[in-house]
Amino acid sequence: FYVNPSAYSCIESEFGAHSLVSQISKRRVGGKEYDLTQFGGVIFARANSTIRGIGDIRGRVVAAASISGLGSGQMQFRKLMQNGLHYLNDPSQVVFTSNQGKVVNGVV
């Protein structure tokens, strides 16, 4: 069956599932095409923000596309937790937009 990366990682660790195929996305940058073989996400703020490090997120409003999205929520939540922050308790508010573009537009 087909499943998003986040759900697959749970199935893999709990039941020993193995991927039969995997998607490799391609991106063209400056006329050159690249295979994207790794998955990631970002934590960012406006350049004029007082947020300078991950600890500065405490008490601030943060946004993510989804609580279940691997690259649009869970990877960032893990990074917060690795830095001693709880992704729901330490920000003053967490907004889930259901769309990565809405997160970016809300910041810029």
C-alpha cells in the first residue's frame, strides 16, 4: 500500500516493514537537474525577527502545516525536543495551516 513517510517510519520500526520502491524527486536549479535523495524541513523566521536561535521560540507563535507531516511538522518538533523545548507547551500558540505555502506566507 501507499503511505506518507511519517506513517511508514512508524510501520517500519514497529513491524519491520521494508520499502519496495521509493520516490526520488528531481529539482532543476540554475539549469542543472538534481536528484533529491534526502527528506527535510526547515525552521525559519523573518530576518528582522528577534528570534536568533531555537530557544527563542519559547513564548512565540509558531506555525506548521500538520502535526502528522514529516517534513512540515514532525522533523521540526523533534529538533525542538532535542533542544529541551516541547513543541506544544513552549510556544505561546501553535497554528496548523494544512498547507506549507500558508506557513511561509504567514511568516513573510
